[in-house]
Amino acid sequence: MKKNLLITGGAGFIGSHVVRLFVNKYPDYHIVNLDKLTYAGNLNNLTDIEKASNYEFVKADIVDGDAMVQLFQKYQFEKVIHLAAESHVDRSIANPIEFVITNVVGTCNLLNAARHIWKDNSEGKLFYHVSTDEVYGSLGEEGFFTESTPYDPHSPYSASKASSDHFVRAYHDTYKLPVVISNCSNNYGSFQFPEKLIPLAINNIKNNRPIPVYGKGENVRDWLWVDDHARAIDVILHKGKIGETYNIGGFNEWKNIDLIHVLCKVMDEKLGRTPGTSASLITFVTDRAGHDLRYAIDATKLNTELGWQPSLQFEEGIAKTVDWYLANEAWLNNVTSGDYKKYYDNQYAAR
Ligand code: NAD
Ligand code: TYD
């Protein structure tokens, strides 16, 4: 009998990398990818593994509590990796309630389903909740987020993720649900929806459109290659301690404006444009409300206790990412058709 592993949000950016890694690496797991296929979920992210015998896709909504219980009854999952979420800060500012419903209620529905199905025997079971460093709030010029940094979320997105983290810990403390949580920094790489900074900038540069930089571009993010996040999730799922939290980060801080200049240089080279062409598209626009100044992760615990470390240097990762978006024009055109234009116009017209 294969062990059933549930991955939620597996048709999204990070989820698709996690699904691919697990399907290829673990032929003895039966991997169920549960996804609602929102604007951010795309089965085209998984065409290379969709026919694998250890893979199954289930279209479902984590907000539907009864459906979650039925799913857990049917599959008797041994382990869960929960990534499904509304994930974009700007959308959370425009529509916070949707984030409460998906990220808080949806997570609680999964916890509840796991609790009811595992109650008699939670031996070998694990509920792995994938979270973000944004729950810790904003750093000044110095310091890092550690696993004991107090929560201080500022955006509706980070507040909803913080709330879901609290519920995961509450289910552990109250019902002894076997859980583990990781909080990761900003990811980048292939298959990221072009609402987030890096793919949005690549798409705009490619199409000679302005690159919107919020405020003065001085906010700092700690960027991690998405496959390094997927590898960390693998390590934590198999070697992490129940009830623990692990921070995941790249030790790779960039001011937004400096990152955009690197991207512009790489794009000029790849597109055979005169140096400076892409940088001329940089446009400073009205800042994001409640914009966190700096995120930086201290991933020492994950490194010393579980032996994980990032594999890729940023310059190499950015070049690979640009190559991927330029080589996958059909994917990019597909996700930027339809509602994307409406989103973009709403988001950026007033800035
Ligand atoms: P994403 O927006 O690309 O993908 C989210 C996926 O969840 C999509 O496939 C979507 O269809 C699915 N989904 C949304 N609502 C759902 C629902 N109600 N029921 C079932 N499926 C639903 O997000 P991502 O960037 O891949 O992030 C994945 C997870 O990792 C999120 O929990 C996010 O908070 C966390 N995270 C992201 C980053 C990052 O840099 N992107 C960093 C740290 C943590
Ligand atoms: P984003 O990719 O949305 O990730 P997060 O807000 O979760 O960190 O944004 C990364 C940084 O880039 C953040 O400081 C906001 C900034 N940003 C821009 O300057 N312009 C943009 O168009 C976007 C989407 C983000």
C-alpha cells in the first residue's frame, strides 16, 4: 500500500515545485494535489508529471469543510503539506476578507479534518503548514527574524497567515495534532504568477512597459530560489521535529531597486538590447500601504539541525528565471490573458 500524501495548492507557484519534487523523488507515495484552481492555480505548471502513476489531481476548495472531511476519510492521508492560500499582499489590501476566508477558515477546515480522521491514531502522521516570514512584521536596518521573533503582521495577507499559524499551534497544543510549521522568505523562479515583483518586471521589460517600483525602491527582501524552498520542505517533512517551527531563507537580501537594476541588466543581455534600455523603464510609483521595510531570515536552525542550505547564487538564479520566462512565452501569454489586464489596470492605474 502506498502512503497517501496530500499537497494543497499544488497548482500554484511553490506548490507545483513541491509536487514535482515529491512525484519524481518518492514513487512509493501516492501524491494527491488538491487545488481550487484560482487565478493563481494552473495545471499547465505540472504537465511534465501529470501522467505519473503516483500522482492525482483533485479540484476542491479548502473552504468547504465537509468536502475536506470526506477527502481525508477517502484517502486516510499520512502526511499533509498545506500550501493553498491567497498569497499576494496587494490583493489582500484590495480584498482582505477573501484572505481571512481562504487562509484562516480554509486552514482550520484542514486542521479539523485531520483531527477527526487521525484522532485514534496519529502515529506517523504529520500536518505541515507552509507559512511566510511576513508574519514577523518588518525589520529596521539591522537584525534577522528567528523562530522566536514575536509575530507582528502588518498586511491583511500577513495577518491572515499569522492567524493560520496560531491555529496550527493551537491544534497541536489542544488536540495533540502532530504539526510542523515553516516560515520562508520571498521565493523566485519559474511558474511564478506575474503579479509578484520579479515576474511582473520581466513581463513588463519584455513588453517595453514601465516597471512600477513602489516608493523609493528601498524596501529589502530576502530572496530564495523556489526549488531550494521545495528541498527545505522535503527535509522538514521527513526530519523536522513535531511541534517545531523552522525559518527558511536565502541569506540573500536585496533592496528592490538594486534587484530591478540586476534584472534590467540581465534582460538587456538576453534580449540583445543596448545596455540601459530596460532600466529606462523604471518608474517610481505610489508606495504600498503599510509597506514592510525589510525582511531577513536567520535560517541557522534549519541548517544546523536538519542540514539544509540554499544551493543557488542569486545572479545565477535570476539568469535562469529570465531564461525560463523568455522560453515559455505561451505560459506567460496564457496567464496574462483574461482577468490579468483588469487586475493590472485596477492595481496600477491610480498609482
Ligand atoms: P500561489 O498564489 O502561487 O498559489 C496558491 C495556490 O493555492 C493556487 O494554486 C491556488 O489555486 C490555490 N488555492 C487558493 N485558494 C484555494 C482554496 N480555497 N482551495 C484550494 N486551493 C486554493 O502561492 P505561492 O506563492 O505558491 O505560495 C504558496 C504558499 O507558500 C502560501 O501558503 C504562501 O503563503 C506561502 N509562501 C509564499 C512565499 C512566496 O514568496 N511566494 C514565501 C513564503 C511562503
Ligand atoms: P512582492 O513580490 O509582492 O512580494 P512581498 O510583498 O510578499 O514581499 O513584492 C516584493 C517587493 O517588491 C515588495 O517590497 C513590494 C515591491 N513591489 C514593487 O515595488 N512593485 C511591484 O509592482 C510589486 C508587485 C512589488
